[in-house]
Amino acid sequence: MRLSSSSRSKFPVPHPVSSLVDEEQDGRKSLVQRLAAFDVVIVPGLDGSGARHWQSLWEEFLRRHGVSVQRVEQTDWSRPDLVAWQTALQALVNVCVRPVIIIAHSLGALLTVHCAKLNIAGALLVAPADVDESRASGVMRTRGFAPVPQKIIAFPSVLAASDNDEWLSPCRARFLAQRWGAELFPAGWVGHIGNRENLGMWQAGFHALERLLDRIDRERKTEGEYEI
């Protein structure tokens, strides 16, 4: 049976762009719901994360939707000191009341790995600064964070890496993910995923965060099975 044009108009086909927007909004809603059980700690890197940095936009978005979010504050973002930065991160984690998820970028990601025994639920390590092998212009300011740790870290982690990051080559990203026991998340061609890239909300990063939550769930389930 053939439908007339008037009959077909009663069954509108969703616009593809509208469908994508709906899927994106549904994904964010699900993510917010999953994060409700955690305290989220934002850990910026060298020179901090500006107002348009995806970390700042995520912080605003999550807080607006009822998620507990805190940002570690450092005395000097431009002249990083490993011991001082470790102390600030540890102090913030210690005052959290829920299981902690760290969302760290660049030198903040490397800082998190240096604090590998932190009592946290997991960490999203975005574009960790490879202070051993990077030739980025600011690398001399980060030498106090060398050498890069190469032991398994004690909490679930996902390492999000770009294909064209001056601070972390794809080869080193694979190597460090394997050394740290982190799941590698390919982020595409997005530079250092920082202030200069102007990525907005960085939707792909939400997918990486979902991967981390999935990994936390899997490891909790495995631990529960061993307890039985």
C-alpha cells in the first residue's frame, strides 16, 4: 500500500542533527547520574586552566547539575614544585567525603601519577606531560617532576592521548599507559587538549570519563567476587 503525501506527513522523520543533540544530552544526563556518588576533583596542569578550558567548563557544568566538584589550588601555577603540588592535592583529597574521581590534565595528570598511592576511586589522565622526552617550549619549567613514574598505579585510570601532542607522543602514550596499568583512550588530533586548543566542552572527553566509570564498576565487581 502506498501512502499519500498527507499520510506520510503524520510520521515525521527526526532531523539527523536534532537526533545527535538528543543523544549527546542523554549521554551527559547519564554521566551526571553516575557521578552523583563521587566527589570530583579537578587537577589542572602548568599555568592552570583558564575560563574557556574544558576543565573549567566541565566544573561549571557538573556543579550546575548537582555533582560535587572541587578544584585543587596551587600557590604558583607557572613555577611548579612537585612536593608543594603533591601536598595540595593530598590535602584536598583528604577532606572529600565521597569516593574521589580525579580529572587531571597535563602536568596535573603527571602529578596524579606521582601520587599513585592516593586513596581514590579512579583518575582520568588527560595528555600527561612527558617531562622526560617532550621538547615542548615549557618543559624546562617541569623538570622537577622528572623522572616520569613507570610503576602500576593503585587506582583505576584512563589515559586520554592526542595524536599530535607536543607534550606526549602516541608511542610514549601507549608505553606509559601499559606501565601505569591505564586504559588508553585515543582522543584524535586535538593537540595538547589544553588552553590553546579551545575545545569547548570537549565531548570526546565525556566518553573517556564514561570509560573510567565503567572500569571502576568492573574493578569493584571483581573485588566483591573475591571478598565472597
